[in-house]
Amino acid sequence: MKLLTLIRHAKSSWDHAGLADFDRPLNGRGHKGARLIGQHLGAEDVSFDRIIASPAARVRETLADLLATTGIKLPKPNWDERIYLASWALLLHLIQETPDKIGHLAIAGHNPGLHELAVGLAGKGNSKLRVRLADKFPTAAIATLAFDINRWSDADWGSAKLERFTRPRDLDSALGPID
């Protein structure tokens, strides 16, 4: 059994005209969303063996907030430039090259690649969750998929069960519309 958690970066700021996309920070709502997800993961006692993440500023800040609020000892992220705006195909390749000793892998990155990957992998499981996931993978949302495999190289399209899909708004409706 292998677990994969996909983490989309939290809501970023567009307040800094001329700032490169890679360097955009989170806005206030983004920080709040990331902290809510971190608290949720801590309350659920979720742990990761490895985190690989885009080094973009908004992903770095998302993970800093999330990791600071879980209350759980988690590994430091491995920053991988290939994840910045990666396609679902590249993300699947990164999953398949993960060492088999890793039981629970987390990937933090960007849409549309994360959304396409999550929908494509989630061939089994709770249909309500899959419908919500197919509709939108909003900022700061997480999706956890379970694979009935022993080797990451066997992870493939439609082979996972969607175990969890949590959006910040699911935890605090005051955050406003899902984006």
C-alpha cells in the first residue's frame, strides 16, 4: 500500500505588479487556508515520509504555514524545480521514480497539473469526493490517494482510491468562495 497526498499552493497575491509568477507570495487568505489545512492534517495525525515541492514562493510559504501548524514532525521538503507548473505526465513520472521505501509521498505544486493528475489517478473510491475533485482543485486543497501497490513504479492512471479531498472552505466557510 502506498499513499500520495497532493497539495495545491494556497491563494497567492497579485498585489505586486511586475513580480515574476515564480516569486508571487501568498495573500492573507492564502496564509489562513494553509494553516487550516495544516491543523486539519495534525488533527488527523497525517504523516509523510517524503515531501517534494515546487520551489515557487507561494508553495514555499504554503508549506511553511502548513508544516508549522500540524504539530507533527514532518520531513523537510525536497525542492524540485521540475514541479513548478509541471504537467500531470511529469508529475506521474516523479511519482513512479520514488524509492519504494517511501510509504507516504506528498507533492506540493500547481494547477492545472496537480488537478489533472489527481482526477486521472482517482479511478476508485468515494464517488462524491471524486465528483468534487473533478469539478475543481482549489488553492490550499489536499487530495490523498491510496494505491494497492508495493512499488511506486506501478502507480498508473485510474489505479488509486481517493481517500481524502479537503478544501480550506470545508474547514472554515468564512473563507468565501472556492477558487
